[in-house]
Amino acid sequence: MSANNGRSHLPSALRRRLLLGMAALPAAALLPRPVFADIPPTSAVNTTGLAVTDDSVTIGILHSITGTMAISETGSVEAEKLAISQINAKGGVLGRQIKFIQEDGASDWPTFAEKARKLLVSDKVAAVMGCWTSASRKAVLPVFEQYKGILYYPTFYEGLEESHDVFYEGQEATQQIIAGLNWIADTKKAKTFYLLGSDYIWPRTSNKIARKHIEDHLHLEVVGEDYFPLGNTEFNSVINKIKLKKPDVIYAIIVGGSNVAFYKQLKAAGVDMVNKQTLLTISVTEDEIRGIGGENIVGAYAAMKYFQSIDTPTNRAFVDAFKKMWGPQSVIGDVTQAAYEGPWLWSLECEKAGSFDTEKVIAAAPGTVFNAPEGPVKVHENHHLWSKLRIGRARADGQYDIVYVTPEDIEPNPFPKGYQ
Amino acid sequence: MFGYSFGDLSAIFAMQAFDGLILFSVFILMSLGLAIIFGQMGVINMAHGEFMIMGAYVTYLCSNVFHHYLLGLYPIYFFVAMLLAFFAAGTAGMLAEWALIRHLYRRPLDTLLATWGLSLFLQQCYRSIFGAREVGVDLPNWMMGAVHAGDTIEIPINGLFVMGLTVVITIAVFVLLYRSSWGKKVRAVMQNRVMAGAIGINTEKVDRLTFGIGCGIAGIAGSAFTMIGSTNPSAGQLYIVNTFLIVVFGGAQSLIGTIASAFVISQAQSTAEFFLTGSMATVLVLLSVVGILMLRPQGLFVLKIRR
């Protein structure tokens, strides 16, 4: 080997090193490269024909951006888009960037069902972040169950539902209504309640649960109950009734644009929520106050799991990111924050399942924990979230002062015994 | 009776009466503009609600401008806003009449479709300019709160304002229609368009001005409604059904009829709402209106004209 047969042969030491180096090359090619190993091939993560490619996955956004519910649902759309952009900035889900298709439910429940069908059947989205009112959710439920889609539903609602294909990011009745009523009966020594609501399933069912709790469990009195169609603008008669009955607490579940008329007329009628009349609502978030005007609702109490004024580093970062994306005048209500949780929970569940297939994602979901702005939330087996309840008092600037937080997370119980 | 004391009952009646009157004023404001357009010209204007909301948005803009630049004059901004709302909506109405409606006078069903399209167009304009969510209109301080007339009777100030405004506008409309030369021309055109044209009345100008004034009144109504309701692009749809109901129920060609029917419907609605729930009250009132219209299709008051 050390014989030098002319210029065409390299010196033996160099040749040895060269040969060793060349032998090493195939070995290097066999080393796992971090980039390739973390992106599972599409055939492995998508066996049901969803809209997934090697570098993208498509989900749907289905909310009302027109009509009487636009005041409430626009915030949810903004939050979901913020979550999607943050997840994409971190590398996406299973190595894929999230694309979204947005549809407008137009505050009309049949339109929600139609758009849901379009998203699941034509667009084949991997999941839908959508709906706000219980009526819209009930309208799309058969569509999701028929086409095996997943819906991430952000709003607090009346419970009594546990669909295999829906994840409920908002609180259900026992978490929101019962804990709220207990607090107000305790702190305000309330004896009489006047129940008010918009006329559809959520306020009616919620008031039914509230009445049962007030009468059978708290042994107090309900002195009146009234309902008004969504979009109604005349509340003077019921305000007169309330003034006559003089209830200790007005329990208001007015939804959407009607809130503006109700609180303006309440203030104009001289009802003083700061000093004399206690009002507890479960349907007015910072989003609605933007339309109502802080000075018209100052002093009212709201029972929510999230307020924009929560003072934790996670929430402050979230509020800053939201305002950076959507403008410094933005406000963030309970449902908006819950909608923000939707894409994050879905992405964590997909990573856990290693797949976008809806059945695998649903199976992997229970136990998933996400560090939300409200605090860490965990997915329960019944597809709801463990969360705390907070009571806030409305300020004139449109924000809430938090006056009470439940010490522990409340377990979700959509079918409470004794309330049906 | 119902577990209330006599003092309470009289307070109830007083407050309900006032609320009924306030609702009555609201209904009159809504329907006076449409009564002129539909009654006098036979044009079915489905965009009437949107002209009202135009007035509301003008008020919103005024409120912002005064808030930022003319804070000292803020207490009177509402009057300025109403005047501007009248002119804005009136001009828009005249424009709509010139561009769209005047081609369709002989085709009432087509005006229905065309004005429906106009309403959708206007809604989308508001959505694109102001956003799809509610805008909050701040009231000057003197308009908030209530007047205390006795211990339990409280009358909202903005309600009194709306009532006052309605009286002023109704009187203005009557003076205009029955005491001015323009009003005479309008009535002439309404009764017999061909003859009116033959004696030298410029029917086109009269129609345009009438449509403009009807829309202008709608603008003032919308401006007043920022006090009691919400302002968003589709809020016009909430008012249009009630407005047509009142105009048709009262007899399309009679302004007195419009006022009478506004009174009947508002009192019925507000009384029924007190004793039943809101939805049931609406059902009851609507069923009664349907029943009465079936018995008397021309409405409450009919103009006696020779045909």
C-alpha cells in the first residue's frame, strides 16, 4: 500500500482518510434528521380524506359576523384567528401550517347548519371552531354527528348535552349559574329574584335551572319571569314590572343586541345598579359592553370564568397579543377567550393523537391540559373543561372588577341530578 | 287585585300610560315617513329602516366629532345631529328616487324588489364603513336619567324628549301638507296624477321632494332611536315590519289613520306586555291586527275619494 505508482495515486495516508470519510457518508445519510422525523407523512395522519397536505391542514370558522349576534361573535372569530397565527408561528400542528375557511352564520340557525354541512362535506375541514348561541349549536349538531366532524364550541351554555363530536370550551350551567347564584344569595343576602331572558333555548333552560336552584336548594323566591324575542328593543313594560315587584336581584339573560336597548332603558328608568338594585347577568361580556356603553351598565355583576382584567402574566400577554393584532380598542370577553382556547386545544389533541382523524383526536382529548389566559384548563371525559368561576362588577370604562373567584376548579356536570 | 296595593296600582297605571305614550311616539316617528311615501305615493319602500339607521349613524358621527373637537357644545349636539340626519337621509332619499324609484311608479311590485335591494345595499355600506358590530352613541348628560313625579313614578327623560319631538314633527308635517302650497301640490298629485300634470304641476319634482321628506323624517326617527336602541347595520330590519303594520292598519292614504293605528297598536302592545310575556304580547297584538284587517282590509281610516 505504501508503494507510490506515479501521480495518479494519492499518498497512502491521505487515501486512507479519504476512504474512511467516504465510508462514513452513507452512515450520515442514515442518521435521523430532526426536520423530517417530526412531520408524519400525510397518509399516516389523515386516513379519512380530510383537507390535509404535506404542509397544511384546513379548519373551519363558523360564526355570525352579521345580524343581531355579530356584536358577540366577532370577538370569537378574532380570537380564533389569533390562536391560529400563534400556533403557525410555533411550527403548526404535526408540522403543518393551519389554514382556515371562514363562513358567516348570519345570526340565522338554518344558515349555520347549511354552512356547517358545506365545511364538512365540500371543504373537508379537520375541525370547526364555531357557533355561539345554543340555537345555532343545536342546529348544527345533527350535521356534525352525521358527517363525523368535530366542533369546538366556545360559549357558556345550559348544559344537558354531551355530544361525542363537540368540545365545549365554555362553562355549563352548574359551573356558571349555580355557583353564581350561591355567591349572590350569600353576599347580598338576597331573598327574591326576578328572572329575565331572551326567548330561545339557552335563557329558558338556564332560568329553569336557576329557578330550581333558587326554590328547591336555596329556599328563596322567584317573583317574576319574562322573555323577549332576540332583537327586541322595547323593555319599558318589564322594567315597570321589576320596579313594582322590587326584587333583591334581577337575574338577566338577555342576549346579543337587545342588551343595548335593555341596559339603556334600565338606566333611563332610574334603576340604580351601583347603590340600590343588584343585577346579576350571565350574558354580558366586555364585548357587549362596547355596544351598551360602560356608563349604562356600571354596577352590574356578571358570572363568568374569564374577565379581561385578570391579573396574571399569561393573561396580560394574551391581551397584549390580541390588541396588537386587532387594535388597541379591542376588548376580550369570556367567550372570546374560550374561542381562543379552541384551536390550541385542537392542536394539542392532534399532537397527542399523532393524527388528524377525528375519531383519534376525540379519543386522545380527555386529560389534555392547556395553559389558557384564564388559568390551566383540562379537558374532561364529557368533553367539557374544568374551570373556575369568577364574579365581576362592571366599571364605567367597560371592564370588570373581579370580586370573587372560586378557590377550586369546578368539575363540569352537564346532567346534574335534580335540575331536569 | 294581583296582590298590589292601590298606591302601587295607580303608580303602575301612570308609568304604563307614559310608557305607552313613549311607544306611541316611537311608532309615530317610525311610520310618519313611511305613511307619506307609501300612502301618498304608493311606493313600497322596504329600505325605510335603513334610512332610519342612516340617521342613527349620522348621530354617531356627530357625537364623535363633537366629543373630539367641540366638547363645549356637547350638550346641544343632539339637535345638530337630528338636523343633519334629516338632511342626510332626505338627500339620500331624493337620490334614490331619482336613480331608482321614478322608473318604477307604475310597477308597485317592482318597487318592492328594488327597494329591498336598496336596503341590502345600504346595510352592506354600513357594515363596510362602520363595521358589523354595534356602535355606541353617547348621550349628553341632561338626557340621561329620569324625572321623579311622586315617590314611585319615574319618567325617563329621553322618553319625554321623544314625545316632544314627535309632537313637533307631527305638527310640522300637518302644516306642510295642509297649509302650504307644496302640500296642496302633493295632495293633488296623489288624487289624480294626470290632471295635476295637466294643470302645470311638475309631478316629478313633487314626487322627489315628497320621497326626500319622507326619508328625512325617517332619519330623524333613527336619530332619536339611538337613545333607546342599538345601532348596527341590520337594526333597520327590526323596525320595518312594525312600521308597515302601522301604516297599513291605519289606512294607507290617511295620516290621521296612521296616528290612530300607532296609538291602538302601541297601547295594546304595552298593556299586553305588562300582563303577559313579551313574546305572547306580540302574538296577541299581531293576531288582532290580522283579524281586524281581514274584516276591514282598507284599514281603520279611509279617504273618501271618488274613483
